[in-house]
Amino acid sequence: MTQANVPQLAAAAASDKKARDIVILDMEGVTLVADHFVICSANSTTQVQAIADNIEERLEQAGIKLLRKEGYREARWVLMDFGACVVHVFVEEDRRYYSLERLWGDAKSYAYQE
């Protein structure tokens, strides 16, 4: 598994747990933080945790190590750092509030398609 496949694998794992509005942002040339962001929404904090757990498990199975995870206990916004790819799992109202897609508006944005 290469780092280039991580955004699609993370998006697929999120989709498996019924995440909504899954978007992949191509961050190359926009920031040095990561090459890609994956952003998705959940209906509840319980679903946020289920999505985050599934992403972590699927990427670990593919040999991709989770470097850092923040926000899991509160589960309103879980940030998962896989190196070149950072995954953001939000409850819907927090996603609207923080509006990462608008904040990083210079990045190319792709809606995840199964």
C-alpha cells in the first residue's frame, strides 16, 4: 500500500460506516501539513467513533500506521494523522462551523464516489 492510496482507502472505510459528504482535498502545493485531507460527517458522536475506528483498522491492515489521533473521547471532531493524509471526522454541526473546505478553498476538492 502506497501513501497515494491512503485517501481513497480512508474514504472507503468511512463510507462503510455510513459517513456522509465524504470529500478528499488535494493539499499538494497548498500546505506542507499533508498531501491530502479526507473530510466526512456523522450523525452522532457514536458514529464519529465508529467511523474513526473503522478507518484506523482498515489502514492498519494495509500497513499504514496512525501517527496521531485527537478528539476521539469527545468525538465531535476526530483528527487522524497518517502522515501524508490527515482524516477529519465531524459531527455535522461542527463540520459546518469549522468549514475546512472553505478554509482550504485553494485545494482541489473531490467528492468520494464508491
